[in-house]
Amino acid sequence: MKICCLGAGYVGGPTMAMIAYKCPEHTVTVADINQSRIDAWNSDDLPVFEPGLDDVVKAARGRNLFFTSDKVTAIKDADIVFVSVGTPTKTYGMDSGQAADLKFVELCARDIAAYSDRSKIVVEKSTLPVKTAESLKTVLEANSSDHIDFQVLSNPEFLAEGTAVEDLNNPDRVLIGGEESPEGQKAIETLVDVYAGWIDREKIITTNIWSSELSKLVANAFLAQRISSINSISALCEETGADVDEVAFAVGTDSRIGPKFLKASVGFGGSCFQKDLLNLVYLCDHFGLPDVACYWRGVIEINDWQKRRFSKRIINSLFNTVNDKRIAMLGFAFKKDTNDTRESAAIYVGRDLLEEQAKLAIYDPKVSPKQIHLDLQAEEGSSRQDQIDICEDAYAAAEGAHALAIMTEWDAFKSLDYQKIYDKMMKPAFLFDGRNVANHKELREIGFRVYTIGR
């Protein structure tokens, strides 16, 4: 078959690369109107950093994997069209700040209808609100010829950035939802056959389309809720003398709870958790469930509070002022092994410190200076640019710094020569570990004044 994906971002690019790599009998084309992004996918410097992704792309690219800005031909030729475009939280108009902005999804639907001359399977890969498939099918049918049939499936992604290639290669499950009509079931089986090229059929779950759409939101909501829960307990640990890691370990040994997502931190980030929680809150309000909406809104509020609490701790520890003080920030991506900064805690802490007139010295192994400046609202010509120094390594960031804040759990930060870093810093030297990365006993022996969340 010929498979097309509209959208060459963090989901579309890696997912299609893996399908092409594992299923050489299918031709996979990824289309995006952003020419520079397509050029990057066709180069040796991919726009998405994921361990192992380079090898997968290089093995399939030019064989049965293609990246193009020609969406018209890609849609026309395809038997299956994946829609994998952004669905950010609305920043304008009604329901701003909660509802998902579906304008890009609708534009894709109109393009698919306009350029299709035969029936196709359309697959929602973007994270979407419940009942979006209904709207998608309405747009497709209203803008196409009578003889063309579109079957809409929901196939949400469950990728964790930093481990996306392994998640695609050996997933916990693949979820496919479709209509319960004979045509819908046939479409489901067609997509099941694609994934069954390398995934055990027992891991491929099929549901009705509404269950599939909702399951993605609920999965992310449950994971985010665990992080906010342990972060709320981290504050109590600090006040009572308990150690949050010891509490988390004790709680996690309960087989009913388990140990995953119980690591206290400065807060969760990424493109999914916050957006999907806001979407869930919006849906609950929309369907007249204000108490349920309030519950899930609390998960977001705790996360925002944790980030503010970390910023305040830095300011208060540095004698209630960071004005003109150099603060070294290690890590800017929202987690290790990715160059994605969306909703990164480092952005919010960084902005708080800039508002207090601090000077930031930032080092991240994969995030570009351009992206850091953009996220900190310090584009070219901005007065904030003079407050930000993008450094080539952790040691350069520490030079003359009053404090060092570890914002991302990059493995490289565990093996730094902290004695060397301490020697480069102003005294007293403060270290704020937002990800519980370093050996705090060793740091205190060196001479650091250490703050780590939940201890």
C-alpha cells in the first residue's frame, strides 16, 4: 500500500520512519508545508533528536520512505492518510486556554477531500478531543464527490520523547478505534495488518472510535496526576524531615501502585501532559461535569505551583535577590534525550529569574540557542538578550555563577566534575537540583549549599 502522513513533527516523522523501516512492502511519504523541516528530514541533521532515530531513517529513506512538501501528490497517491499535525491549546477566542485548537486538523481534512479521487482510510494520529472523528468525517464528506468513501480511524500515539524509537519498536500497545459498521471494521483490520508487520497482534487493541480518542487523554492525565501527587508530597517532606525518594520507594513497592512516575521534580513538561489535561478539563466542563473538571484542573495547578516554588527557593536562598547575579542552568529540554522544549520547566523558571533581573548562563546538549532565546522571549533586538549567555558546556556556564540549577536529567550531568564547577563559582556556591540528578552528600562535602526537591 501507499501510506501518507500529513505532518513531519515529533510524532509523524518517527512513526512513519518506523513503519517504513519495518514494512518495506509499503511506500511511506511524509508531507509537510514547512520546507525547512522537510529539508532537515532529508539531511544528516534531523529536526527531531531521538536516540536511534538516525539509523532508522537512513535505512528506509530513499527506499520506501520519502519526505516531501508536495502534499497534493502525497494525498492523491495514498491508500491511508495519517493526520499528525499540531493540536495546541487555543490562545484566542472562546474557550481560550483550555480547548484544543483544531484548525490544522480541519485544514488537513479539506485537503484530503480536495485531492482525493478515490476512497481512503484517514487516521487521526494527533491527540484530539472525543468526537473529533465525527467532525472530521463531516468535513471530508461535505467537500468530496459522492462516490468517495472515507473511513476515519483513531490511532493515538503513546510515545515518550527520549525513548520514542524503542516505544515504536516494542510498544506496550497499539490502539485503533473505528466505526462499528462493516466498512469501519474492514478499515480497522487494514491498519492492524500494517502494525502486525512487526508487533504481536495481542498488543493491538481495537475499540470504538470514541473510546480510542478518550483513552489517549486519560492515559496522559493519569501519568500527570502521579507526578503532581508526588510533587505535592515533596513539599510536605521538606517541612517534616522526610525524604521524598524514600517515601516514593516505599509507596511504589505496593503492587497496586507501582514505582513509575513517582520521581519528585520541578514539574512535568512536554507537548502532551498540560495540553491534554486542559483538553480533558474543557470536555468535562462542556459535558456538564464541573466537579470532575475541578479535580483534573488541580493536577495542573499543583504542577504550576511546583515550578513557582522552585523559582522562589532560588531567589530566597540567594538573600532574596538575584538582581545582576549569574545563575547557571544545566538543561533546557523538558526531559533528557530530546531537543523538545515545549512546556519545559526550565522556561518558566528562567522567565521568573529574568523578571527578577538575573543573568542566565544556559547549557543544554541538544537545544539550539535560537530555541532558547525564543522560549525565553528574548528574540533578536530584545533587551533580554543581554541577560542570557548560551554556553558550550556546563563548566562555562558555572564560570562566575552565584548558583547552579539542574533543570533536565541528562545523564552527562551525573558525571560532571562538581569540584571543578564549585571552584569556578562565586562563594557561597548554591546548587538547586530540580531533577534529583546529583549526589547531594558529595556536593555538600565539596562545599555547595544544596537544595533538592523533597529533602
